[in-house]
Amino acid sequence: MKSGKISSLFLAMILIFSMIVPASAASPGLSNFKKQAESTGFSDVPSSAWYAESVKTVCEYGLMKGTGNGKFNPNGYVTIAESVALMSRLYDIYNGGSGTFEQSSPWFIAYDNYAAAHDLDAFGLPDNSEHWNSHPTRELFINLVSQAIPMSEFQIINDVCTTEPTGDDFTDRLMRLFNAGVITGKSDGTGFDGGSAITRAEVATVLTRMIEPSLRKKGRPIYIVNTAK
């Protein structure tokens, strides 16, 4: 009888302990990016478009959404606010989070505060709507999102750029993404064209290649690397 009481007490203690100890967080890694929903497609994204699968992936993985009325607006541009949100969402999911953030006013401040708290680039300026609604250059966008995932996740599969450290963090990340087949330059031969705005279709493609190694482009592109002037 006495041993039975001890066993019951032991089991009760185990149950209580399991209730108060939080579940361990997922380890950081690309495997944390998982399909969250089915994409029903968009009326302005033809199935034959070069970016169609990337748009489908980023929407199913909870990274991007449409712009309303069944459209994705692939040729439109992301804003600074959306870029910071994408950077924070990438970082959060990679590190085992859900990628969802509490509502704030304005909506993007929650993402900017998160970025600042995790040593990612943040802007502040909550009342500067002109800044937040402006379109980042390709260089600025890549600079932001490339901070979200460690460069060790981008295996070198191409010989496009030097692999020697340059002393500039962004330049080193940019070169690594070229060598890893995440970015390939613009198809019109203008290279990286860092000073131009980046389209939503291009954003979807970059994000997809970042989180899914099998979709990275192997082979040396003909496009040279250049930066914003």
C-alpha cells in the first residue's frame, strides 16, 4: 500500500513538472520553413510565368500575401515597411518562431521593433509615412533580408564572385548569395542593378531560393555584379 502511494505521488509530480516546463523551441534551420496553407493562385500570375512557382511557395509558406481582389501584382514594388516585415519574418521562422507578430500601430512598427531587438537593421521613424511607403532599391532589399539567415546556410555552388572577405558585411553577403545561386542578376544583362527597385515577383524568387536550397540556380550567369551608384 505504501509503495503504491509513493508511485502515485511520483507520477503526479511528473505530470505537474511537464505542465510547468515549457516545450523546447525548435532549433534554428531552414527546416523550420513549412507549408502553412494551400495557394489558390492569382489572376495576374499565369501558370507559365517564370515567377509562378516562387509566388506559390512564398504564399503557402506564409511569407507573402496577395494585394487584394485575387491579385499578386508581380510587377509592383515592395515598400520599405514590407521589406522590414519580410526580414523579421524570415529571421523569426528560421529561429523556430511562427512568423506571426502582434498588431501594432502603424502595423510595421512591430516588425521594426523586433528587428532592432535582434540586431537586424531597423529604421525607427514611426511617423515618417513617406519613408515607410517608399520602394527600396534592390541593394537595400537584399541587404535587409540577407541578414535574416546565416550565410552558412548558403552553400557555394557557383564561381561567380570572389569568396575572399572584402571587409564590408553587405558586399560579402551579396557575393555569397551570387555564389550560392540565390541571385543571378537581371535577365536584360544589366547585372545586379542595385540602384533600381525590386519587383514583387523578384522578391518572391529571392525568398524562395533563400529558404529552399534545391531551387537555387547552379551555373555561372553572364551578368556582372554591380552596386547602386
